[in-house]
Amino acid sequence: MTKTILTTQDVHKIYGEKTEKPYEALKGISFSVEEGEFVGIMGASGSGKTTLLNILATLDQPTSGQVAIDGKDVTKLRPNQMADFRSQKLGFIFQDFNLVETLTARENIALPLSLQNAKPKAIKVAVELAAKKVNIEDIIDKFPNQLSGGQKQRVAAARALVAEPSIIFGDEPTGALDSNNAREMMDALTDINSQGVSILLVTHDPFSASFCKRIMFIKDGKIGDEISAEGKSRQDFYQEILNRLGTFEQ
Ligand SMILES: Nc1ncnc2c1ncn2[C@@H]1O[C@H](COP(=O)(O)OP(=O)(O)O)[C@@H](O)[C@H]1O
Ligand SMILES: [Mg+2]
């Protein structure tokens, strides 16, 4: 039996609600993610991807609607509960890495556990395991400015995974990478997912999206239809995404 890890119910987001020019960026978003899924949300620039992800990640509040993660309505948490929930249940990978430049990769990966006051021994074990999962054991004692973009993003992936979150969110995680590094990053996320970690990625990039197992398309703040990679090679799924975007963008 699979377990539902995330549900959204009729989520709306209006920016500038009390101004003369309110803007409705999300117009009723409803979907679910099951445990262990690797889901992509694709849409053009301005379609509402980051708005949606920030709400799912408890970094922003919806104007109306519900978001439940691991059975908990996250829109009803108080600010301090929200911070705890975020550090215990969620992992994040952003386009621009968000690593702390003055800390080594090892220390960056350890951050979520340090914030939870985990014991040094437990931190060391967990950090090395996470580093192994994304294949960066050899660079773990380097500083971010000694790393390539692809290595930095895998450090960010290890950090996202170290506290064993219920789900990892990525916002255009390959957006700042060249195609080789993007491929390595997506291979690393595929490995992580195959070990049972749920991942939700928003992207406008068909190549990155082709690694997902299911893709929902968002346009003008609404989710249209979705496609599944089941039974398809990654190359065929990539082609399907390209075809789909061709009709969707018009
Ligand atoms: N803080 C904000 N205030 C007003 N409008 C915003 C704000 N953030 C985003 N928007 C608008 O909401 C829409 C969706 O933005 P966003 O979620 O960033 O899209 P995407 O990530 O898909 O490019 C865009 O039209 C954008 O201009
Ligand atoms: Mg965005």
C-alpha cells in the first residue's frame, strides 16, 4: 500500500490582494503525491511554479486552500512549528545552490542536523551516508568555491537528504548547470528516488523533467493534464514532453 505524502486542495494565491492590482498567480491547484514518487511540475516562465513550490515548502502561505504534508495541514502551523516542520520533514534544492561559502561541503550537508541539535557522531555518520548517495565522498572537505556547479548542486542534494525528509522539493535544480552537470544531477536524484525518497521538482526544462516518473503541466496558475513515464524509456518520455509542450504553449 502506498501512502499519500502530499495533497493540495483548491490552492489559490493572490499577490497584492489588497492593492488596486491584485494578481491571481494560482487559481485552484489540487493534486496528490504518493510516497516514493518522483513528480515534475512543468510550466513556462511566469506560470506559477515557484509560487506553488514556496507554498508547498511552507515558505509562503496560500490565499485559500489546503496543503497537507505527511498528514499535517501545513497552512495551519504557527511560525515556530513551521520552522521545525520544515527542518524535520522537508528537503530543498534551489537553482542557485544556497550553500554557505564559509563552510565546507561536510559542514553544509550537516546544517539541517546541526539545527536539530543532533549528536556529532550521528551527524558524521549521516553526512557521510548522504555524501555517498550522491557520489561526492571525495570532495566532502572542500569549500563551495573549490567545487564545480554540478558538485555544488550534489552537495545541496546531500544536504536536502541528510535529515531523512518526507519529501525533497527542487526549484529548477539544474537551471544553473551545463548539460553534463545537469545529467549528473538528475542521475543523482534518480538514485535518491530509487532508494524510496519522494521528490517533487518544478522546472521548465524538458531534459530535467524527463527523469521524473510523472509530470503535471501548469499554465496560468492552473494544472492541466499530466503524463506518466511508466513503461517508456527516458528518451521516449523526453520526446513526449517536447511534443506535449509544443501543443501546450499555444
Ligand atoms: N511577490 C510577488 N508579487 C506579485 N506578483 C508576483 C510575485 N511573485 C510572483 N508574481 C507573479 O506571479 C506569476 C507567477 O510567478 P512564479 O511563480 O515566479 O512563476 P514561475 O516560477 O513559473 O516562473 C508571475 O506572473 C509573477 O510575475
Ligand atoms: Mg520560478
